[in-house]
Amino acid sequence: MTTHSATLRHLNQRADHLTTFAKSRGETLRISAQHLPNATLLDFGVKAEGGLEAGLLLARICLSGLAQVDLVPGDNQLPAVPQILVRTDHPVASCLMSQYAGWKIATDNYFAMGSGPMRAMARKEDLFHHLPETENGKVAVGVLEAGSLPDEEAIAAVRKSLPSDCRLTLAVAPTASQAGSIQVVARSIETALHKLHELQFPLDAIISGTGIAPLPPVAKNDMQGIGRTNDSILYGATVNLWVRCEDSVIQEIGPKVPSNSSSAHGQTFLSLFKAANHDFYAMDAALFSPAVVVFHNLKSGKSFSFGLKVPELLRQSFGME
């Protein structure tokens, strides 16, 4: 794959610089560090309080420092909450190779969705058959969406797929926390890119991207938190992508990208999850994408917009009716 993303190497080292900064600011960020023989754990919201700044930094770690993440004013048409704005000139490296939660970490006593650039080192996912090799194996940085810190068995399960002598840092936050909510809602561009990859849109045509989505109130438990953060993207996110390709490619694939391309569109994530017997993989994969996706074609100068936002469903999901 010959693209602008292929020239960006050492994603884990980029993220590692941010984890070093996080450790040096632990008190002000309200996070804690635990140094174990086989890993360093950074608690962004499990036992530590965490907060807004911790969440913004956690999202940047997840993106290997290749995207800016900001808290910005809300949209008057949506619930009265701030929004998370993400922008990047390296969308494939930051979102697909780093941020996508493609590593399911499961042992008898632990479960987490793993993301961050450690995935680009492990290359366990089929996705990486289409992406360049970038890592030198010296450091690995991962982000775990989980309600507890990983035990020795879970850490060993991660290390099994990494070079034996690499230095591993895992940042952990539950969805039902300030930091955890922010890092999930910061996935608006990532969901669009993953959908585009599934639709066989040429990844090397994607030049830059922005994504904005409402930040829901922190839920009382992780299950409700997963529902709210997913609904934020499915029904409230707008992604703008700058691409360079033929207009006909956008016109053919564009309508299939936003969440309203799914027959399941229009119901809250939790109601659909329950209908699927709590099996995430039994849900319609076409649903998992932003509410609105706008393509700006640098080749033709034309723009194309697809999808729609559903404010009333967001108010219901967020408990703000």
C-alpha cells in the first residue's frame, strides 16, 4: 500500500511519548500509574477519578498522537452537551492502525476491548493484511475499555502477541467514566474509515478528516455507557473527509456509509443489543458508522453529503428528554 500513511512509522513510540507525559501529570489529570514487572498500567477512570483532560489525552494516546482531540461547544439542534472534535491529516494511521478497537482481550476472569497502536505491532486482525508494517518492536501502547484493571493473566494474553522484550503500557478506563466516554466518542472518524474499508473504498484516497459528536452524560454503569456513546456516533456524529478519487466512486459508495444505511437505524443501541441477546457480533454491522458523512473531493472540487442526525433519539438515550 503506497500512501501518505505508509511513511508514518513507530506509532507506538509516538503514543509512548504521550503516556510519559500522562505519568508526569498524574496528579493534575487525576490518574494513577502502576509499574508491574511485565507492564505499566495507567488508570484513567477505574479506581482513579480521571476527568475531561484525562479523557482528551487518552483519546490522543489511542490515536498515536496523530490527531488533535478537543472539547468544543454543543450543537443547538442536539442535546445540551459539549462535543468532541477530532481532526487528523493521517486518518488511516491514527484511526484504523491505532484507534480501532479490533483486539478482543478475553480470559476466564477478564474482558476488554483493546485498541491503540499495540494492534499495529501484533497485527492479529485481517485488517492489517491491507496496511503497512510500521513498528520496531521496542515499545507497545494499548488502550483498554474495561471496568477493571487487567490481572496478570490478561496482561500475559496481550504480551503473547507482542515481542517478548518490548516495553508495554496499557491505559485503562471504563465506558462509564469521564475519560472512558470521551475516548469512545472520539471514534467518529474511525467508524467512518472502518465502514469505508469494508465497502472497499480506496484507503489511499483518504487524505484528511474531521469528526464531531456530542459527549453524553456519564452513565451509571458500563452497559448504559456503551449504549450512550454508540448512540452519540450513530445518531449525532458528523464526519468530513477530504479525499482524492473519481466522483463516481463517492456517488456509488457514499450512500452506504452513514448509519441510516442500516435497516436497524432509528433504535437505540441498547434496545438493539438486547434484541441480539447481548451479542455485539449478531447486530447489523452496517449500523456502526457516523450519522452524517461528507466527502470533499480534492480532485474535482465537489462535495457530497450523506446521512442524517436524530436529535430526539439522542435525548432519549442520554436521559435528557
